[in-house]
Amino acid sequence: MRRKGPRRDNVDPKEVVLNAYRNGELVTIIYKDRNGTRTSRMIEPLEIVTNPYSGVRWIKSFCHLRQEERTFLLERVVDAIPADIELSVISKESL
């Protein structure tokens, strides 16, 4: 997936998610599942859990796409945008 719009160089999506968790904020993520399929989801991070043996981190969140709690692997978040950033969307119909 290629980014359109302004570049945010040196922004680690994992840090964006962790900052949202620390600040109790919503965040929009691009998540790659185990099959490589990417989806966009707005989540509210509720808890970060780290496996003490492997160091793998999970994000327990409320997923606004599914309207229920879901758990995501932090390493599979390929992009993240704080939900407080105002975005303009152009629909196909308006082109």
C-alpha cells in the first residue's frame, strides 16, 4: 500500500499506537493479518500485553469496525494515524 498525501517521515506506527494507549485516545491503524490482508480500523487501545518470553506485544482494544473488543499483534500494525488528525476524503462520486 502506498501512502497518498503528506509524508510523515520517521514516524513509527507502533509508537503512534503506544502513544494513543498512554493518552487514552483513538487511533486509526492499517493492520496486516496472518494472510497478509490489510484492513483499516479505528481502535481504542485498552491494554498492552507483552509476552515475557518472546517479547511479542498485543494490543487489547475496542475495534470500531467490528464494534467489539479485539486483540491485535503490535508487530502487524503497518501504519497508524492519531484519530485527532483531521482528514479530507474525496469520494469516487465527487471525481
